[in-house]
Amino acid sequence: MTYRSLLADIQQLGVRNGDVVMVHAGLRSVGPIIGGADTLIRALLAAVGEGGTLAAYVDFEPFFEEDDNPEDIPVFDKRVARAARDHGVLHEAMRTWPGAMRSDHPDAGVVAIGAKAAWLTAEHPFQYGYGEGSPFERIVETGGRVLMIGAPLDTITLLHYAEHKAVIPDKRVVTYRRRMAESEWVEFEEFDTSEPVSDRFPENAFEIIATEFLAAGGGVQGRIGQADSYLFESGPLVEFGIGWMERYP
């Protein structure tokens, strides 16, 4: 795969100039790329153009256990904290891309490149970081889109925002802390994102939601390189996800 072939595939799927696109990618699924992850990022940025924005969920690897000596636990520094390894090579490459901006939340963190990067990543709330005021809400507000390039449908991070907004009675809540400065610990409270937020939901709830959304005519499917790929409108996807969660028996 080359820059030109990838750009053509991305545009064929429906990414347009000026779009705000949140991408998830499994690079191995795309196949051999001349230039690797950097070439795919260049193609994505060309597709959204100077007026568009490319975003990705980065999370981070804390590399410690809760019972470790607090003095040995490293400070979270968003300038150097690597994207979580299970998000793949592309997300880490975006984190270090020239001009990339990263939100302040250590676990719900988002990186963005482009015209709306500063707005998307600004003032990310520490409490309930997938909800109100978060980059996820802003992606929906601005009519953004979600692009899955060879990534499993159960990894659509934006659906955590749907979990936050859905009115259901039994959401799990977790509390934890992060060392955010040399002597400063911050306590966090969040709906549990490690599994579906309700014990009633199946483990692959996000995959089911996305698959049913596609079957109902939402989103488009195609190929980018060799990878099965999907493009979703963020607002309708979140609305569908909220409805699915609120109706689920």
C-alpha cells in the first residue's frame, strides 16, 4: 500500500475535506504500507484537509500496581506518557506527530491534529472523563465521524459516551487515583469502562450495537488497504447506542 492508494481508499469510504474524524486502526490488518504508520497518518490528514481534524483515543500505560510504594509510582506527564500499547502503533504515532495536542485526562485522554485540535482537547474533566465536556462529547457536538480501520467494532471508544448518557439504573462506578504532579495525587470517579457499564449487557455489547446500527442503514463499510473498515456518523451512532442500552432487557 502507498500514500496514494490509502488516500483513495479513505476518500472512497466517505471521509471528506473538513471532517472531524476519530480513528481506530489495526495496522497489521491494512497490510504492508510503504512508510508504515506515518504514511497512513499523512493519508488521513490529507483526506480531512487543512480545515479538518484527526483524533484518536490514547489512554496510557500506568505501569504500576495499586499496592506499590507511592514514592515509586511515576507522575503522569501527558507530554511523554505513551499511548496504551493495545491501541496499536497508529495511536502512539499520532501522539508524537508535529502539532498534535493531547487532553489532560490520563485514562480517557484523546490526541488530536488539525484545525479543531485545541478545542477538542481543552479542559478535559478529570471526573467522568467520557461524559460532559469531554472530547467525546465535542466530537458529537461538531458532527464528527468515527473511522474503524481493521479495528474490532467492540473498540469504538465513543460508545463510552453513550454509556455515560444512557439512563439505566445499575451502572458500575469505579474510583481510583493518579499521581499527576510530584506530590499531588488526584482522585478520579468514572463509570466503569473496563467492561460494559452494566452487568446486564453482554461482553461484546459495543460490537452488537455497531453491527445492528450498520444493519439499520447507519454507517458505511469498505476496505482501506486490506482492512475491513467502517465509517460512522458520531451523533446517530451515539443516539442508537443510548437507545439500545435503555431498551436492553
